[in-house]
Amino acid sequence: MPVAAKSAASEKSTARGPGKDQAGAGAAAISILSREDEIKAYRAMLLIRRFEEKAGQLYGMGLIGGFCHLYIGQEAVVIGMGMAIAEGDQVITAYRDHGHMLASGMDPKGVMAELTGRRSGYSKGKGGSMHMFSTEKNFYGGHGIVGAQVSLGTGIAFANCYRDNGRVCLTYFGDGAANQGQVYESFNMAELWKLPVVYVIENNKYAMGTSVDRSSAQTDFSKRGLSFNIPGERVDGMDVRAVKAAGEKAVAFARAGNGPCILEMMTYRYRGHSMSDPAKYRPKDEVEKVRAEHDPIEMVRTRLIGEKRASEDELKKIDAEVRSIINEAADFASHEPEPDPAELYADVTR
């Protein structure tokens, strides 16, 4: 259906969002996961955690150069949202992107090889940590310009609408990018044309290094779309069940032709903004408190054992398998050849 026709058809649909009204009211919901799904989520989050820990080690050894932004602590967001989308739905994000790639099903070897600048990486070793993609897995980047992916994700949703293919684009950005002007231009167009896009704001509270309380006049980012009639919901981004529940409602809302919605994921990164950031702008005991009380992986582990859905030995075996996969990826990425110099100008318009 053409965009104009779809927009007109959607005018009669409710303006309310997938899980709560535009004023932000409504009780939070969680998905009841089967044993299989909970173990699957545990393994997927653990894969990201171990990958990022290894990436940090390789960076310290000088095998990864340039910028490197780790996702440790935020794993429940991408895994929960990944459980909410369907085959063919797209994902686009910023430069803290390794977790999104792995959640999209990209090979840890290819991702790690790109981090180390090897020719077998997803961008042939020329993109590094911040710039890789996989059209096969419907992952459209890793983007280094703050907020730029919001416009691009909106464009992908426009294409979905124009083609009437039933797909939804998950467009991730952070609390810092939420203050960029292009974000609001995108909001306006997305609501005007009722585009199938879910804006996922990963609010880790510090952006690049400044508390949201000091940098944002409106710190409830779920309300950022109100002037455009875009509904929003604030979600516990450390609980994979809450993320999945909110994600399913938001994706269904967008897929049904109701237009965009916003999910503000309340999450927390344990490391600095990048590997070069000592994160002195926040107290150490704050990080330790989150790790101890609200770690996304540990919460699932505790639940699995407490409800007798898995034993300590079963979970230790999963951890061992994940570590083996990551060690193999690191070894692969450390020994693969670098790009041929002839590749320097490939794919570049002159």
C-alpha cells in the first residue's frame, strides 16, 4: 500500500501505545518465559558478556585499535527485543553495537575479526568496532555519527511501508543521542506517515559521560514523542522478561499500521563510554550496587536455579561452551590476515 494511503487508513486507529497511555501510566508487564526460552536468553546474554570481556582484553593487548564501546550490563535489551521481532524485521543502532550484532545472529568470529581489522571481518577489516553490518541478518549498522541511525532507521521503515512487506525496523539510540535535532525530524515523519518503526532508547543514564539530570530538561525519554502523538513506555531494561513483553506489544502496534512508538529501556553500562574512558564521573559503589542487585544475567541465573529449572552444573556447562566459542573467535581474529592494500579504495566512489 502506498505511504499516503496507509497513513490515511491509520488515522482512525488509536493513538494509544502498545503498553501504556501517552501520559506514561500503566503497570509494567513481564513475559512468562518457558524453561527453554529462559535458558536461551541466558546463553545469548552470556555470549554477549563474554564477547565484550574478551574484546576488552584484546583492546588492552593492542589487537583492537581505534574506538571500542562495550555493551557489558545492557545485554537484556537486545536479547529481549530480539525475542520480540519476526524473521525479516530489521535492526539499526549506534556504535555500541557488538551486542546488537550477536543478537541478530551474526558470527562471533566475523565480528571479532572486524574488531581486529582482519579481511574476514564483516566489513573486510575496514570498518572496525563502530562500522559493520550484515544485510543477510538484517542488521544495518553500527553508525558513528550520534543520532544518524535514527534517520536511517526511519528510512528503512519508510521502505517497509512503501513495499507493504509487513516488516518493522528496530531503531536503537541512547539517552545522549535523544537530544539530537534529527531525532525529532524523524519522529515527525514517522508519525505523519505511520511508519512501522520502534524507537528503542537505551538510557544508561550517562550518555558519553554526563548524567541525564544535568543534560536533559525532560529525563523521562518515553515522553519524548508526545508532541508528535507518538506513544511511549518506560521499561526495566535489565529484566529480559520486561523487555520482551514491552517489545512484543510495541512491534505488534507498529506492524499493525499504527505508526511508531518509543520504548525507553532503563539500563546501565558497567564500563566507561569507551575503552579510553575511566568513568570518573560516577561513584564506583553505584556500579557495584547495580551489578550486585540488578545484573541482567545474574537475575536469570538466580531464577533458573531458584525455580529448579536448571542446575548449577547445567549453567556452568553453558558458560564453558560460550567461553570456548569466544576464545575460538578471538584466536581466529588474531591470526587472520589483514586486508590487502588493494582493498583501500574498494567500494569507495571517487
